Amino acid sequence: MEKRTDSPYPRKDLPILAIIGVLLVISTIVFAVTDHRKDWRYYQAEFKKMVAEKFGAEKAATIPSGMKQIWVPDMRRADRCITCHQGILWKGFETADHPYKTHPPEPIRTHPIEKYGCTSCHGGQGFAVQSQEAHGPVKFWEEPVLGKSMGEGYSLAGDDKGALIQMNCNVCHRFDRETKGMDMINHAKKLVRDKGCRACHVVNSRGGTIGPDLTFVGDKAAEQYDMSRLGGQKTAFAWHVSHFKNPKEVVPDTVMPNFGFGTKDAQSLAALMLSWKRAPVPVDFRPGVARTDPQTAEEVADEQRMKTGPGAWFVKTGCFICHSVSSLGVKSAAQIGPDLSTAVEDTQSRFGKTVDDFVKNPTGTMSVVLTRQIVLTDQEKEVAIQKLREAYAEHQKQKAAGTAATASGGH
Ligand code: HEC
Ligand code: HEC
Ligand code: HEC
Ligand code: HEC
Ligand code: HEC
């Protein structure tokens, strides 16, 4: 065999190879260092240094090292977040970077971390000790940390980009009418009351059946939504925001009204909807309010008064949930449909039908109402028509006397 004397590489290439070799070594070191930054050991070492600098070496020596976790058996949570977030309970690191920063005092004063852990409020994977895994989003894990970065990702309206955390707060606080520190959710709860969503939806076992029961709508998986008409992000949150801005754009044949919600309203409502889920939280973690939200005394009294007035039939039959009948003294809280005082002439202009024909062959929302929520026999429909005529007659009488209340209402 002939001995090869020439190297496969000409000699003049050697310096270049050497440079490449050195570069490889350097980049390996750089890579190792930057990768190391993500390790919890790195953060623990850094934190120890910070404490030593500020409070002395003796104090720093008291900081335990190693994997740390808060075990909350009642909630089946083992949160290792404090493995990196070691500064949570320390004073003096209020302006430090994450994960060394002191926690804002108020939330964990009322909800001590030994009892609540971290993820019950923040979300995230408690058992993970790597930054990306702990904070998410991670595939097959539905509870990423609801932090400022996510709020920014959704272009949350308003100054508080961290407000999404309130979705988790409300899993426990859902029966509060209002909770301090939960402005976004409070705003949404008020909209739900003012707009009369219960006319069509059951919430906490009270409400109508035109739309789906919303009590645990937050448990609905993202795959169960039809995202085909959404532009941009295809998440449950984005679906609800679009749906609130214009229900028909997402569900073309829906009878859910367009309430004209702007971005802030729609985002707040979306957050509230997603917070309505079954809580893996034992009863004593729920705030001490009644675990229902019954009608207020005022609402009950109003209903009682109208039930004995001339518009009693509309109250007892349930029409008043969506319709006022002002000529008969019936006032609807939600006013989702038009005032029925003038229905006798309005069905002509609105639907091109006599009121008889409309009640017998309704279209739109009323076709759903009369098949799903208030099912009337033929005989009862005759009564309905009769009552609508009485309301109209009364309206005309009041109009002649100059005392007619303006028939208002609608969407
Ligand atoms: C491996 C270390 C590590 C672990 C474990 C960890 N974090 Fe962090 N966390 C960080 C670092 C670093 C930052 C700042 C940079 C960033 O946002 O990634 C941070 C930032 C945060 C922020 C602020 C980000 C924002 O968007 O507002 C929150 C909130 C947070 N972490 C909560 C948690 C929770 C809850 C857990 C436990 C489920 C957890 N972290 C576990 C390292 C960690
Ligand atoms: C009772 C609910 C609750 C619990 C429990 C809780 N936090 Fe928080 N945390 C909050 C709230 C509220 C904020 C302020 C959010 C904001 O303003 O954006 C916050 C802020 C933070 C921040 C960001 C601080 C900042 O100034 O930007 C981090 C990081 C954090 N928490 C980590 C943790 C860790 C780790 C635990 C567990 C040891 C924990 N939290 C337990 C409610 C809670
Ligand atoms: C795991 C359930 C749970 C979560 C999550 C939770 N809370 Fe609470 N919260 C409670 C309970 C239970 C109480 C009642 C404590 C008591 O009265 O002893 C309470 C009390 C409160 C109070 C009244 C405190 C006081 O001064 O009496 C406020 C305000 C509050 N929570 C706000 C929040 C906010 C904001 C969040 C989210 C950052 C949150 N909670 C998350 C269960 C929870
Ligand atoms: C006139 C009846 C009506 C009113 C009033 C109404 N909805 Fe709906 N809603 C529906 C119907 C019907 C659907 C099912 C079709 C669809 O998704 O649009 C629906 C769907 C929904 C969904 C999606 C539920 C799911 O499981 O996909 C949410 C969330 C919702 N409504 C919330 C609200 C809120 C909040 C309000 C009050 C601001 C409200 N709705 C008012 C009729 C109504
Ligand atoms: C869940 C809400 C809801 C309930 C309950 C309801 N309606 Fe309606 N109704 C509407 C809406 C919304 C309209 C407007 C038409 C549309 O959007 O399709 C309407 C329209 C009407 C109209 C036509 C009015 C006009 O001026 O054009 C009549 C008549 C009517 N409803 C009668 C009734 C009667 C009678 C009852 C009780 C048996 C009743 N409605 C219960 C929501 C409701």
C-alpha cells in the first residue's frame, strides 16, 4: 500500500482551522454560561451574593439552598417557584429584578403562601424548576403564569397589564359582588348584571335557557371552540373577546345580541368567563360569603310588586325578563327586547307580520325563546296576543291623555 505523505489539508489552511477551533471552544463556553443562567442554582448563588452585600455574610449563610417547595395538600399543589423566587418574603429587594424581587405585601398578607402556595393565584407549573416550564405556556398545560408578559401579548386595555391574574383570584372569589384588587373582574361582573345576561344564560343555577349554561364555561377546552372565523390568536380568550365584540362574527346564526362592547369590556368579560371553572379548591379556601348569588331584596320586591299589578301576566310568564311593558307598569331590568306596549303596531313594521302571526310563527330571538325557554300552548298563545292588545290599548289611552311613558328598550 502506498504511504500517503501529503496531508488531506494543505498546510496553508492550518491557521484558519486553528481559529475555527478556538471559536468553537469560546462559543461552547459562552453557551454553557448563558445556559447556566437559566438554572435555579445560578439564581440561588446570585441571591446569596445579593444578601451578603446588603446584610452581611452571616445573614446570607442562613439562606437554605437546594430545591425548595411549598406543599399545599388541600389544593394538591407542590409549588417550587421559591426555588428561584427566593426574595419573596425578604424586605429590601423591592426594586430588585425577578426572580429576586420582594413580593408586593398585600396579597400574601391576606393569603399566606404557606396556605395558598403560588400557583393558586399566578398559575404556572408548580413542580417545574426551569423558567420556561414553570411559567409556560407549555403544551398540554392549560395554566401558564398569568403575568404581565401575557397581558402584553393580548394587548390588554388599561394600565394594569398584570390584570389577567384576576382570572385565578376569581376562581375562589366568584360569589363576591366585588373584590378589592380585582378591578377588571369587578367591571365584568357589573356588566353581567347591567346587561341582563341571565335573561338567556344560567349562571350559578339561576337564569334562562336560550344560550348555554355559563356556570363552568371556563372549563370548556380550547378545542371545543370553533376558531375558524377568528383572525389572529386562536385561543379561548381571543374567541370570547371576538364573540363579545360581535357574536355574529364568530357564530353567524346566534341570537346573542351585539351589546356594542369595546375592547376593555370584551376583555374583562372574557376573563370573567374563563374564571368560571370548577375549582380544585376546598370550601374553607372560599371567602366567607354565601356560596350562591341570589336576587337582591330589591329585585325580589320589584318583582313582587309587578306580579300584583296590571302587567302580572307578563311577569308570571317570564316575558319581563327581557321586555318592559311600560303601559302596564312592567319594567325589565335587562331590556333585551323592545317594550311590548306598542308591539301590536311594531311587529308590522319590524317583521312585516301582524302580532297574531308573529306570536304564532315567531322569527329571530323569539323563535328560540318560544321553543326553548317559554313554551306556550296554542291556547296560551291566544292569551299572549290578547295581553299584547290590552297593553297597546292602555298605551293609546295614556297617549291620548298625554301620560304615556316613552316606550323605550331594545338592545
Ligand atoms: C428557574 C427559576 C424560576 C422558577 C422555577 C420560577 N421562576 Fe418565575 N421568574 C424567573 C425569572 C428569571 C423571571 C424574570 C424573567 C422572566 O420573566 O422570565 C421570572 C419572572 C416571574 C414573574 C413575572 C413575569 C411577568 O410576566 O409578570 C412571575 C409572576 C413569576 N416569575 C412567577 C413564577 C411562578 C408562579 C413560579 C412557579 C410556578 C415561578 N415563577 C417559577 C425564574 C423562575
Ligand atoms: C393571593 C394571591 C397571590 C399569591 C398566593 C402569590 N402571589 Fe405573587 N402576586 C400576586 C399579585 C396580586 C401580584 C401583583 C401583580 C401585578 O401587579 O401585576 C403578584 C406579583 C408577583 C410577582 C411580580 C412582582 C412584581 O412586582 O412585578 C412575582 C414574581 C410573584 N408575585 C411571585 C409569587 C410567588 C413565587 C408566590 C409563591 C411563593 C406568589 N407570588 C404568591 C398575588 C399572589
Ligand atoms: C385559593 C382561593 C383564593 C384565591 C386564589 C384568592 N383568594 Fe382572596 N381570599 C380567599 C379567602 C378564603 C379569603 C378570606 C380570608 C379570610 O377572611 O380569612 C380571601 C380574602 C380576600 C380579600 C379580603 C381580605 C381582607 O382584607 O379581609 C381580598 C381583597 C382578596 N381575597 C383578594 C384576592 C385577590 C386580588 C386574589 C388574586 C390575586 C385572590 N384574592 C386570590 C381565597 C382566595
Ligand atoms: C338573547 C339571548 C342572549 C343574551 C341576552 C346573552 N346571550 Fe350569550 N349566548 C346566547 C346564545 C344563543 C349563545 C350560543 C350561540 C353563541 O355562541 O353565540 C350564547 C353564547 C354565549 C357564550 C359562549 C358559551 C359557550 O359555551 O360557547 C358566552 C360566554 C356568552 N354567551 C356570554 C354572555 C354574556 C356575558 C351575556 C351578557 C353580557 C350574554 N351572553 C347575553 C344568547 C344570549
Ligand atoms: C330571553 C329574552 C326574551 C324573552 C324571555 C321574551 N322575549 Fe320577546 N323578544 C326578545 C327580543 C330580543 C326581541 C326582538 C326581536 C329579535 O331580536 O329577534 C323580542 C321581540 C318580541 C316581540 C316583537 C316586538 C316588536 O316590537 O317587534 C314580541 C311581540 C315579543 N317579543 C313577545 C314576547 C312575549 C309575549 C314574551 C313572553 C311570553 C317574550 N317576548 C319573552 C327577547 C325575549
